[in-house]
Amino acid sequence: MTMNIALIAHDRKKDEIVNFVTAYETVFAHHKLFATGTTGTRIMEKTQLSVHRFMSGPLGGDQQIGAMVATNEMDLIIFLRDPLMAQPHEPDIIALLRLCDVQGIPCATNIATAEILVKALDRGDFAWRELVHKYKPGVDE
Ligand SMILES: O=C(CO)COP(=O)(O)O
């Protein structure tokens, strides 16, 4: 079952997300990947994965991903935030995390949680999302 996965990282976390996605590239290859602009570019530069890129975070990318969460079209989010650096688009970041809680979407904000979620994804723990996909034509293309 193909899941829609969002990958997002703030600047000082970009190396970390690239290394992480590279390590689990064979798992991610089975899914449909989305990212904010720069994160997506960085991942595509270093892997063979194809990533649908939204706007850069400060220009609205978090909100674009949030729109997919709002309509329950996103199955998993890995969002490596920088907890030590203020972001100009902090309200957008909070809004995205809030929507994950509204819809009950698994969202990892650090690498330890991301690792657990990706392992769960690989062993089929996200199969319940199939029920959601059934009612969302076009999500699982
Ligand atoms: O700012 C971001 C998420 O809040 C990430 O955006 P970029 O991937 O474009 O750097």
C-alpha cells in the first residue's frame, strides 16, 4: 500500500534528514513523497527518489502540506524542526503540527521518532490508512 509521506527539515536539520532518507531509501521508494522546496531538492540530489516539492517553508510550503493534512490525504510526516532557532514562519509550523493532531496523523519531529515510524511503516503498521484512502479517490495513485 502506497502512503503519502511529507519530509520537512529546517536548515540546520537538512543533513540529518538527507542522511535519514538515504538510510531508509528502499523503504521510502515504495511510497509517494512530498516535501517543502529546499528539503525536497536536497533529498533528490542525494537519492534516486522522486519527491513532489511544494513551496519553501517560509513561503508557504508548510501550509501546502497542511492543506493535505486537513483533507486527510497525508499519511505520515517527518518534520525535523530546529528547536533552537526562531523561524519567521513559526505560525505556519504550529498550524501544521496542530492539523496533524486534528486528523490524528503520525508526525515525527525528531530523528528518534522518525526511525520508529519508518520501521512501523515498513512492517505494515500503517495499513489502517487504507480505510481512509478508500474514501479519497486519487490519493493512492
Ligand atoms: O522551513 C521549512 C519548514 O518549516 C522547510 O522549508 P525548506 O525545505 O524549503 O527549507
